[in-house]
Amino acid sequence: MTATAAPPGREVGARGARALVDLVFRARELSLLAALAVLVAVTAGVNGNFLSGQGVEDILLNTAILALLAVGQSVVVITRNIDLSVGSVVGLVAFVTGDVLARGAGLVPAVLLGVAIGAACGLVNGLLVSFCRVPALVVTLGTLYVIQGLDHYIAHGRQINAVDLPPALLALGNGAVLGVPYLPLVTLAVMLAVGAYLRAYPSGREFYAIGSSPEAARLAGVPVRRRVLAAYLLSGGLAGLAGVLWLARFGTVVGDSANGWELLVVSAVVVGGVAITGGVGSVYGAALGALLLTTIGSALVVLRVNPFWQQAITGALLLLAISVDRVLAVRVARLLRKGGRR
Amino acid sequence: MSAHPTLALAGVSKSFGAVRALRDVSIELYAGEAHALAGENGAGKSTLVKTLAGVHRPDQGMILLDGEPVVFTGPADAQRAGVAVIYQEPTLFPDLSVAENIFMGRQPRRSLGRIDRAAMRAATRELFGRLGVDLDPGRPTRGLSIADQQLVEIAKALSRDARVLVMDEPTAALSGAETARLFSVVEALREHGCAVLFISHRLDEIFALCQRVTTLRDGQGIASEPVAGLTHDDLVRRMVGRDLGALYPKQDAALGDVALRVERLTREGVFTDVSFEVRRGEIVALAGLVGAGRSEVARAIFGIDRWDAGTVTVAGRDLPPGSPTAAMGAGLALVPEDRRQQGLVMEMSIERNIGLTGLRSLRRGVTISRRAERDRAADWAARLRLKFARLGDGVGVLSGGNQQKVVLAKWLATEPSVLVVDEPTRGIDVGTKAEVHRLLSELAGQGIAVLMISSDLPEVLGMADRVLVMREGRLTAEIPRAEATEESVMHAATRRAA
Amino acid sequence: MTRVLRWDVLVGALLVAVFATGSLTVPGFATTGNLSFALGDLGEIALIALAMTLLVVAAEVDLSVASVLGLSSALVGALWDGGLAIETIIPLVVLVGAVCGLVNGLLVTRLGLPSLAVTIGTLALYRGLAYVVLGDQAVAQFPPAYTALAVGDVPGTPVPYPVALFVLLAAVTGVVLHATGFGRALYAIGAQEQAAFFAGIRVKRIKLLLFVLSGTVAAFAGVVFTLRYGSARADNGLGVELAVIAAVLLGGVDFDGGKGTLGGVIAGVLLIGLLRNLLMLGDVSTEIQSIVTGLLLIVSVLTPRLVSVVRPALKGTP
């Protein structure tokens, strides 16, 4: 145990603790923005191309898909669960949607199919977690491999090529309106909608209630199982949408798209300030986390750092985020304890 | 008064494994009446509350709402029927704001069905105004004191405009002023036609607030009668089922050397400057309200939590902070407050639970001797007259009283010189309670120093050679046996700082 | 009845059934050569499963084992490339594994973080470091004496060396888990950590030790893996954590801790090994194998929960 420097006076305690609590809640988004600013400034200082139109657009496009997944994941994590299967869902949906489109299906039915496949995967996860009470980590680790296996099985070494896809889809992936690419706009819309729902609607608050204290939620009459199921449905559905966007962005897809992305997504969410133990965080933070991770990836390339560092950095950031959260929480708890008695 | 009770239980039974928590219990709650539920710890009060709240479903019997049978499939059903419950332990969402905790699921709305936060805060302030509470509606509930948490629970129940208000020991952690405030609010609700069920271990409160009282003993309804005309002693007799004198047989024992010395022990924000000593052969009680810091002192002495300043000395040796292993080595034993979480590993067998404190002494070579383990368990089971089928059975199948005996056995097997017991008779039947008291008395007679934390005032008064009283983290009184009365102890426990 | 319905016994019976079916229906399955190969192929999973069993019994988990295996493999390759003797490399790499485990353990015990979150992070970190060390290249041509040790059989038996080592370690683990105070403490920690702490058990120290052990074993498994395939790569053992956890849970160890036997885990490991081998002999594609492993994992956690729901209902009266 480390001793805090100067023990604060008791009368300062309560008020100081309160201010600190406020700061901690707001600080995450701020510190993420600060980190982002420093990163961008340093990288741009070293290599001016980093802030070129193309560079920024690449970052936005890459962030869009990750952030979309992070939005879905954060809803699941807020309920004190986890969904490791999202990466596989993206891969499966990207391939299957590409396959049906290449066979001449209409764009809208194909997109709907993609989202439906994702939601179906989410439904399976959600039913197993909420109604069968099986640990979320184990279930979604299992479905990760099952879905990935399905993806490979269906793909069977084939490849979807951009030339077989309808131009409208590719335009969605690479086009822009007023210079802003479509993809980030889609993500932004989804993020704002989910964020508003979680913040402003009674049923949205129940996700936080469940993650904060499942037992209290049950006693308060919160439909815990239905909400957890809904979280997985949303996460799965958004992963389906992300699969479609993946196809639109890259055009060429083989059987293992987004392999291993579940780690990136979980890291983005946790770095973005969603507590892995549930009840705390916002989709905005999660999306910012995604933006930061993506920017780091791009910066590494620009700075000519061995790109193999990226995964290690992702892992280290995740560890840093949960460690800092924990240390701050302990500090705050100690301050509250010391200022607690009136 | 309407013909039908607003809410009633008729012939309700409920069992948990081998434990029959409620047996054929009936109770009728009428509009405009405050109804007390009396009974010792473990009599089944909390089970009854949870049945009314829709948490437990009765095995037999039924719940009647306005005279019609209803089935509560969950807490949400009971809430829809107008039942609001304040549980003994606060059930809050630590990460959410005070206002959100109060209005979860019933938030005031504005356009498009969105939550109206301003209205929610205003409503919270209004509720706090009625209760005379000064809390910021916007702060998270994490870090609130137990008393403040309980006040949030009370505000939550009030906000429901409930037809039936059930309160399970709402005053346990409250100060005198806060309690008085609560009572005036409850009084007002009652006059507006709310049916109230009130549980408290402070009998005075029952007499002050309630019109009827139902007494439970060992899961059975003993009596349901008007409060007027009852005396304090009548009520105690119904709860205990015998005269008090027989229950607390502390024998005088010759006091020996100081076995446990605690000096200026401080854990910041939890307790401050606690000093006392316990001699061999002595039983010292640590009394006070829930949240006064008693259990926390016990935890620190035993090394569960660290202390910030002060010393703990056992038989002349200073203990290092934060090491239960060192405390055990010095001859300390702690029978903790929470039997199911701290005292026992519920999934393990009786013999393994008893063996858990002696993993080293049961060793023969590298491995554990199962025979030594079984012998140890059998020995202590016999000495404590444990009722069990097989030593290999899980402790989960035992009754509360027998579980407590297993905890005692587990610790007595370490042959301690200082025994700290935290609420040793909470939730156990009257018969076992008397056995535990006799045992503690015998142990003191054998020269063990006993530090007993108890919220059961008659137990404190009957068992202790000396009573230490804590209030808000400080020792406020040391009362020798001859001068210890309910009044003197409660006074020291509740008096506001000057 | 509970005795017969015990999960580990069921898995054992299932194992026998699978073996019998395989022997009768799949040609080339019940030969000494094939079984010896199947066992050898299981070596790393089996070794890691031993340490993982101890962790899961104590209600913790280490998802980073496959990444430690990969990092260890990459280090073996890089150091061998750098001209170090294999006798120096092996202890060095195993030490790095211990440090990896120590990092996991310190984050879990000192900061009080959930092991799940920590080891998801180190899963990425250690695998990332493996790539940093070796990139996407492969290092081969290890001394034949050592590769022979990894694939060869104990003289006079059809038992590969890694399997012999596993048998030895399994015996030790079995005794530790089921007959010593340390093992008792693990069950107590897993079932009710607070009660274990209140009984004077040094919970944090024990957990730290388990994580160090897990990292050490995983690094050693990385050495075996590298020598067995004669190829050091950063992506060696990708996804092995899944097979290990599936084997442990399939063997009847409760993911929430406090329950399970080593015998069950060994049955679980063998069951997974046999199924993989049968699928391989049946020329079933690797993707189906991945699906089967995933399904097994889900079934192994789902079934006990369903049983616990169904059993009281079957008994009828409350």
C-alpha cells in the first residue's frame, strides 16, 4: 500500500472527494482527447503527411467500423457481461453478405440479412447468458470459434471480389458527402442514438443498474434477463452492420475478416472508460477509445515503427486503462471513507 | 377501516433446504394501521418481508391483496400492487446518482419519453426535505455512510406512494433525530391510509409507532394483538418463549492477565482512537448501533483490514497490521459477523470447514491426514453437541444454529487465547442461542478472553463483565456489569456529539 | 445417485464410449502409432491444463497462456538465431514465462483487478511482443537431439516424452490438489474467498503463485511446441487457450471456482484429443474442428447448469 502524500484535513475530505469523483467521471473523455491531441501533434510534427486529407480519411474510415463494434460492446459490458464473438460475426456477415450480393441479391435485402445474421448470433449469446446463466466469457469464447468455423466452412477458401459487388455498396464504403465519408456518419448516427437511449430513457438506465448491482436490480423489479438479452441482440446486430460496412469498405473479402478484432473492441471499450465490472461508462467514451487505438495504429505506420508493436500496445493500453481506473477508484474510496463521517 | 386487509398472508410456509423459515404464518395489514413484526433474530421476520415483497414465493399458503388471492412472481409484481419495501441491508446501485436510485424504473418523463432529470432532482430534494436529509441528489451513492444509504432507501419507498410500506429494521443505523423524523413521515403516511409493517429490535419504537404487533418465534406466528395493553415484558416473553433470566448464564470467573490490549487503534474514517483491554476469563461486550464501527474494529484486530495507527497486543506480542495468519499464530480467533460469506465455505463439508483453520496441524508429511481431520471434526462436533447426519455432509444443509456451531468449532479447534465473536447468536434458534451463551461462559471460565460484539441488548447485558459502547467510530463509554442497563447503553450509543 | 451422476464420472464414461466407437468405426484409429501420435499432439494442451485447473478451482482464469506459449516460441527462435545454446535458451525462456505470469498475478492480487480483464489484456500484449520479437518469420533447424526429445518415445514404450512428463506432473498436481493443505485452500478460495481469508489462508500469495506457475508451464509448453514442430513462430499456439479452457470445464471444473477434480480434467483433455484425432482421421476440415471445440466448450458449461435446474424439478416435492 502506498501512503498518500499529505493526509487531507477531514473537513476538506467530503467536498474534495466529491470533486474528485466528478473529475474522475468526466476525466476519461478529457484525458482521451488530450492523449489523442498529443499523439496527433507529435506524429504530425515528425511527418506532415499524417494530417493530409487522405491520412485523416483513412483514420476515420478505419475508426468507423471499430467504433460501431465498440458501441455495441459497451452496452454489453455496462451490464457486467462481455461479447467476444463480435469479430467472428463481422467476418461471417462480411462473407455471407458479399456472397449473396455477388449472386445478384438486392442491396437492401442483403444489408438486412447481414444485420439479421448478427442479431441471430447475439440472440444465441444472449439466451445462453441471460436465461441459462452461463458465464458470458465462456459462452462468447465458444461462439467465437463456432462462428469463425462457420465462416471458414462457408468461405471454403473462396474470395469475394469487389468487381462482383454492386457499385452502390462500394460507394457507401468509400464515398463521401461534403468531404465527410459515409461510414463514420453511419457510426456517428448509431452512437448518438444508442448514447441518447442509454442516457435519457428509463429502460436505458436499467442497463447501468444491472451492471452496478445485479441483486439490487432484481429487487427493484428491473427485467434483468430481458435487458441482458437486448444488450447481446444490439451488440450482435451492430456487429452484423459492421460486417456489411467492412464489405463495403474493403470490397475484397476472404473467410477470416476481422479475425482477432474482439480484442481490439474490448480494448477500445475499456480504454474508453467503460468499467469491465459494469455500471460505468458511455458509448461516447468507447468510440473515443476506438478512435485512439486506430490513430495509434496509423501513427505507428507514419512514424515507421515496426507495425508488429500495434497489438502489444493495444494490450498494454487495456492494462493501463483498467489499472488506472482501479487505482483511482481505490483513492476515491479512501477519500470518501476519510471524509465520510459527519 | 375497510373490511379487507390491504395485504395479508394466510397460512404461509417457506423452507430453504432443511431450514423451515416460516411455518403456517398469517398476518393482516390494514390501511391506516402501523403493524409491528416482533421476534428474535432468525425468527423468520426477513423471510416474511421478502415473501411480501415478491422475492420469495410461499411453499404453502397464499398472499391476499384486498382480500383476493394474488401470486407475486417477482419484486416487480409486488411493486405494481403498491408494496414498497425497505430492506435491512440497503440495495442501491453504487454507480448511479442518488436521484436515479430513488426513481429507477419510474423516472419522471418529458417530451419523447425522455427522463426529466431536473424534475427528478427536484422530486428528490422534496423527498429529502420531508425527511430532513441533506444529500446532493446528483452524487453517486457509492461511498455513502450506511445511515445515508438507509435514508435513500426510505426516500425511495416514500416516492412510490405505496399502499403498503414494509420496513425491515429501518432505524438500525439512524441517529435519534433521524429516527424521529422518519416516524413523523410514517405517521403522516399512515394517516393517509397507508398500511405499514414495521420491524425493529428496539421495542420502544414498536410501542411508539405501532397499533398492532405480530410476534414470530422459530418461524411460527405466536400472537397477533393490539399494542395497547401490552407491556415490554409481555412482548419479550412472546419473542423468547421463556423468562429472560435463564438465557444468559455468564458465570463469574477469576480474571487473569491482560490477554488482548488495543491501544489508540485508528482506521481513518472508520474508527478512531479505540483503546481497551480484555483479560483472561473476561467477557467484554462491544455495543453500539449498526455502523458504529464495532465489526470494523474486530476485523482490524484480526488483520482482515489494515489499521492506520495504534497497536494490538496479544499476550504481550504486538501484531502486524493486516495479517490474519499472524493474528491466528498469536492465539486470536474471530467468529465473523456474516456466517455464510465469512464464517463458512458453504459448499464444503462439515469436517473440511472445521479443518480449514488447521491445514498445517493436520499435515502428516506433505499431505493432509483425512483421519486427523475427521477426528478433529468429530471431537468438536461432540463437544458442541452439533446436530448432523454425517461429517461429510455440506454445511449448507445444517440449520443456522448448527452452522454457527461449526464456525465456533472451527475456531475453538485452534485453541485460541482470545476469542472475538461478532453477533454470535444472530439468526439462530432460541435453544442453540442458550447453548452458545453457556459455551461462551464456559470458555471464559477456562481462561479464554472473550470480546463479544452484539446488537442484542439483553444478550449484552446478560453475558458481559464489562460493556464498551461505540458511537460513530469512537468508544464513548465503558460500563461495568453492575451499572449496565438498557438505558445506560442506549444512551451512550445514540447521544449526539455536543 | 449423486455419485453416479458426478460430472467427471460422466466425462470418463463418454471418453470410453468415444474410444470404443472410434475403434470400431474408424480404421487406423486404435493403432499404437496413431494413439501415440494423438497423445503427443495433446502434450502442450495437457500441460497447460494442469496449471489452468488449479487457477480455475481458485476461481481465476488465465487467458494469456496461448500468447505466453507464442512468446516463448518466438524467443526460442530469436535466441537460437542469435547463436545461443539451446541449453541456455530453455531456462531463460521459461523464466520469461514466469515473469509473464508474475505480471498477471501482480495485477490481479495487488490491484484487485478481475483476472479475466487482465489476461485479455496480456493475451494481446504477450502475443504482440511475440510478433515484435520474431515478426512473421519462422526459425527452424533446431538440434536433432532436442527435437527428438519432443517427438520421440520413451525407450521401449509407445509413450512420447512430453506425455511421460505430463503423467509425472499430473500425478504431482493430483496429490497437491486433492491431498494437501494447499489444495484444500484452493477449493476454499474458489468456493468462498472471504471465508478462506477469514480462516487465515494467504489468498493473495497463493493466487500469485498460481499465475506464476501458469506462465511458467505455458512457456515450457512453448518450448515443447517449438521443438515438436521444429519451427519457432510468433503465431504458434494461436487459440490454444480455448482448447485448454474447454478441457478444464469439460472435465467438470466449475468456472465459478471451488469444484472439480483433476481426474475429470484429464478425462476432458483426452476427450478433446480423441475427438480431434477422430475428426482428423475422418478427414474433416479444420474449420469443423474449430466448431466442435467451440460447441464442446458451450456444452460443458451449459450442461451442469441445466442439470442443476432440472434435477430439483425431477425430485418433485420441495
